[in-house]
Amino acid sequence: MSSVEASARDLPSKADLDTLSLQLGRPVRDVVSIPARCVCGNPLVAATAPRLSNGIPFPTTFYLTHPVVTAAVSRLEADGVMNQMNSKLESDVELAAAHRRAHEAYLCARAEIGQLAGTGPVPEIDGISAGGMPQRVKCLHVLVGHALAAGPGVNRLGDETLELIRPWWTAEKCYCAGAWDATAPVPTKDLSRHVKRLEQQAETEQAETERGQE
């Protein structure tokens, strides 16, 4: 049994979902499992269904949620680490092969999560993983989320990123205190770009319908 398969059985509790919403500042959607946790038990990564309940395909199966980890990874992105990794992918055949294997592992894991979620096939994202895999690196957060969910050795560049953020975060220590406001009301209004797009689409369709009735 793979580490992702094992963690997929970690169904989120109500407390987990509330914590995720506080971490992200918005209500979480269609979380299937919590494949990676802080040593204290709080979520680090959310595994999301490949098709959201509103019908939108969602390719980012493993979503990095912990503010301290996401901030540390963002620091690396700002420092140009992705450019360095892309240069290595062009010159290092072994690394490029490992990146392709990570891509394939991501797709397999998504299929497992989709089965647990009951979403069935999602042809819109068939063969498409996330984070730039298999050719490039476009989002370190995706690679780290996958690395934490799958465990060491599955996503090599994700593992390397975890090593690079050790000055700011390590898996052996809890960094949750003060990372988000645990006393705040749990967010209930979804302000994500996906929901905004749906709302704008609905408003446009309603306006067109009203004009047609004039």
C-alpha cells in the first residue's frame, strides 16, 4: 500500500475542515482526505476531489494549506528557485525522468482520490497533473503538497524544496501557534476565483435573459 493510499483513508473531521478554512481564509471545498498533518495533528495538505461539487474540474489534488509552509515555499519562488530547477531539468536526464515519474504518480493518486470522492473520470484534466509536471516546474507549492502527501522519494523536486525550507519549517516541529487566528469565525463565503467566475457567469446569463424578455 502506498503512502498516498494509506493517507487517503484519513477522512477529514469537522474540526479539520474548520481549520483548513481558517488556514486558507475561505471555506474549503470537496476535501476528501487529509494526507499530511503537522506533528500536532493539524492539516498541512488537503486532498481535493478532481471535480468540485459545482462541476469545475480541479487538477490540484494535493493542496498545501499550512500558512507557515506556504509562506516558506513562496519565499523560494520569489528567490528564483523554480528557474534553477527548470535549468536542471533541461540538463539532468535522471532528474527529468524522476519528474516524469512524479507526474505519473500524481495522476494515479488523483484517480484514487476520485474513486474515494465518487466523482468518476474527469476528461477535462485527463493526463494533466499540476505544478508544471512533467516537463517543467511552475508551482513549488504543488510539488511540496505532493511530496508531503506521498512521502519521501515520490516527488524528487518536492523533496528538495522541503529541504530548502528547513530554515523556516520542518516536519519534526509544530509551527501552528499564531499561524492563523484559531479564534476567528470560520469563513463561510467563498471568494475563490472559481466561484467568482461562476457567479459572474450566472449574472451575465441572468442579464441576457432579462434583456431577451424586454
